[in-house]
Amino acid sequence: MIKKEMTTILGSGLSGIGAIKLAIKKNIPIYLSDHSIISNDTKEFLLKNNIKFEEDGHNWDIISNSKEIVISPGISAKMVIKHIPSFNKKNIVSEIEFASRFTNSFIIGITGSNGKTTTSFLIHDILKKAGFNVGIAGNMGRSFSESVADNLYDYYVLELSSFQLDDIVNFNPNISVILNISKDHLDRYDYSLANYISSKFRIAKNQNSENKLIINGKCKNSMNFLKRFKIKSEIIIINHRNIKNEKSNMIFQSYDKIKSKINNNKLIMDINNLSIQGNHNIQNSMAAICVAQLLNISNESIKESLTSFKNIQHRLEHFLTIQKVKYINDSKATNVNAVYYALESLNAPIIWIIGGIDKGNDYSDLIPLVKNKVKAIICLGKDNSKPIEFFSNYCDLIVSTNNMKDAVKSAYGFAKQDDTVLLSPACASFDLFKNFEDRGDKFKEEVRKL
């Protein structure tokens, strides 16, 4: 039996272990529960720190004695409440909420269906090069809790998924960014796009008039939400020039230029000079410019970062050219919208590798791009029936594979000079790989063997 003052942490992944490390530092008594088997390294860490734990299932009678439950992003609060009806959402918080209690750092939170990681790293790069004491954490590999436990940063750039935002209570970024919202993870939201949109907008839930919310004016879902709900923070809409007065903050694209006026500081940037190309990356760069200017970073410093920034791994990562054929790793593209951006940004002809665990994808928006740009489709997954059935009407060359070696071998066979081989799966990776990073690494490994 655990004591009433104890906090239970559900899940022993990156978020859960980060929360444990922070709790240890703050002398908070904790109990760890995981529905899976806990790794030996983690068990060693838990035993060394005298942390009580259970694995291979949750004992809800024990957990119900907790003061509070901190859940990992993969765990739904609804599931917890189903087992412990006496609990409500105030008793169940995300690791992001938990970590935020122990830092006074200035927080820049970035969410959206696509582009979160790229934009987060871009903003972090701009701030760091400008001399800011800044950390980066959240949904990209290092938990907020672990970083707060180990560091004293004045500023944080946080990539935030909808799952992490679902269970915030008081968490409040000083600057919030919503890049775009398209259908994704609907199985978690009762297959309701409206529920998913509301989840994303929780990033502004606790904001006040002193905070900023940056929205992409080209995102219809975001703009429609703004019409129906009152937001307390100051809103800056990218690509929206209906300003109230000459002092209004604004940023927009005019032909091949990004033009902004934030905090009365004007900036003009040629989009051809951006180190990361494609229409989606113009939007990501505009969000980064907006944040940087709100923090009064000089135009020279902003431009230097935007022209020298190197994109992250697994996101439109052009890592090799063989016999004048480009190989691009876009393994992080786990939904249709991300693939749309990838196909849109590349020139034809493309050999496209797609597949994995389908999350209820609607591929209709990809039809024009497939017709005009895609030369061959290689399906990579345990079950390729859906993409084969859908795209066989729009592409003559389509094959099914169930391992990376065969997928790359097929791509190599189809590719001619000036073609591009693109791994952009539109699906989750867990049928054949540990995660999207593993999928991308395996792709690069097999391509290098060529």
C-alpha cells in the first residue's frame, strides 16, 4: 500500500523516467507503475534510488491511494478515470505540467500536426546563437522534467504534442505557437477533428494578455477555431495583413520575400536564402522569425541562423546522392499532411516509399501530387493492402515489400538519373521498426550499402 502523499508515475519511458528524476531532486515520494516490462537499466536505477514500482500491469487499487498521477503522453487520462472513477482530471497531469511547477524559465511552446520539431530546433538555434541561455525539450527525445532536474535555463523551447497538452492544468507558455492542424491521432479523440483541434489550442488555455499566441493564417482549422473561441493572449497571425493600427505586429510572405514588423522592428528576408526549403518550411521560418523578433533578437542574427540552419534527422533529410539519384529520409512523416509537404517540396520524378501502421489515413489530398510527380510507389509494411488499393489507380509502378532491404533494392531498380527516392511513410513505424528513428536509420543503412 502506498501513502496518500505519494505521486504515482504511469509509464517508464522518457517522460516517466524524467518525472522520476525531477521528483527525486525535489524530495517528492513516488511510485512507478508500468503496464509493460520495465527495462533492466531502469530497474537498476529505481532500486538504487529506493523507488517502489510495479510492472506488467497496473494495480489500480494501489494507484487509487495516490495524491496525484503523472501520465506519459501515450497514456490517456480517460483510461485512468475508467479504472479510478473517484479521480478527475485535476488529479491526473501530464509530465509537462509536472515539470513546469519547478521552473521559472521563459517558455516558448510549439505545437501543430506537422513541423513542430523543425521549428523548435530552428527557434532554439536562433536563440542560442544570439547568446540566450536556452534549453530544448518536450516531444523530441528529452523530457522537460529531466531537463529541469539537470539544468538551469533562462529560456525553454518546448515541442508539445496534443497528448502532452491534454493533461495540463496551469501550464502556460509565454509564447505559444500553433503551426497547423490537420487530421492526425483521431483514434485518441473519438474520431473527432473538433476534439483534436481543441486539444491543440489548450496551449493557449492559461494565457493572459501579456502572453503571445502565434497562429498560421493559412491553416483553416486554426482560423475557424479562432472565430468561435475567445483567446486572452495577444494573437499574431502569420500571413494576415488586416492590421488594426500601424503598431500592430504582423508577418507575411510577399512573392519571394518574408516581410515582418514585430515590436516595431522591420525585417525582410529572401525565401531563396532560407537553408530549409519548401512552402511548409517558409511557414516554419516565419514562426521562428516572429518568436525571435518578440525577444528583440537582431535582424542580422536571425538571418544568419535562417541561412545556416541544418534540418533535423528524419525530416526531409537529403543524406546521399548515388549516380545522380537523391535519397531523402523523411521517416518522421507519419501522417498524410507531412507527406503532402514532402511531395510538394520536391521535383518530379519521385520514387516514393510509403507504409506502416495506418492511422485511418485519407490519402485523397495526395492524388494530384502522385499523378504529377510520383513515378513509382514502394509499399513497406506488414499489411500494404490499403495503399496498394488506393494508389494503383494513380501510379502504374507499385510494389509491396515487408522489409527495408527489399524496399531500397526496389527503389534502386526503378531510379534513373535525376530521380529522387523519398521515404515518407504517412504511417506509424511500429509494425516493422522500434520507432520512426529506427525506420529512418535502417533506410540510410540500406542506401549506403548501394
